[in-house]
Amino acid sequence: MNTGNTMDVNIMGREFRVVCPAGEREELLQAVAYLNKRMREIRDSGKVAGSERIAIMAALNITHELLTARTREGFDMEEFRRRIDHMQAALDAVMPEQDNLF
């Protein structure tokens, strides 16, 4: 089931057709621009040859950035989200009792 539109993107001179969820076109274009920039930086460094190797190195670098951002200085974003969800559930549990007070 296709829940979005297809669009053509260009990464390092190669065209790719991807499905883009409705309402996420701008985010996809930003992701393509970021990936393209990172791959070109790796290629231009001259240390990695071949588009497949460049893509893998870019993926590793971007994944490292993501994981570092999640746990920067001991701050675990996933744990933070779990704690917020727990607090939300606790609030949801006591809110109906508050309606009976008024």
C-alpha cells in the first residue's frame, strides 16, 4: 500500500526514486541534501574510493552522530522518553479522579 508519493532524488550524481510519505517532502529533501554533502566530503577527502564504500562510510558517520546525540554527556534520550511516557501514564490514571472533585 503506497501512503505517499514517489519522487526522484539525486545523490552524488545518481538518480533514485523513493517513496515519500505525504507531508514529509521537505524533510526528505533535507535528508538527501545532508547525505549528499557527507558523501561528497568523504569522496573529496580521497581516503575512500568507490560509491558503495563512500555510502557505507557516510552511513556509519551519520549513525555515530545520531547515537552520540542520544547519549551526549550521559543524557539518554530513549530513557528520557520512557520516563516522560511513565509520567504521562501516571497523570492519565489520576486525572479521572480529579473530575469527580468538582
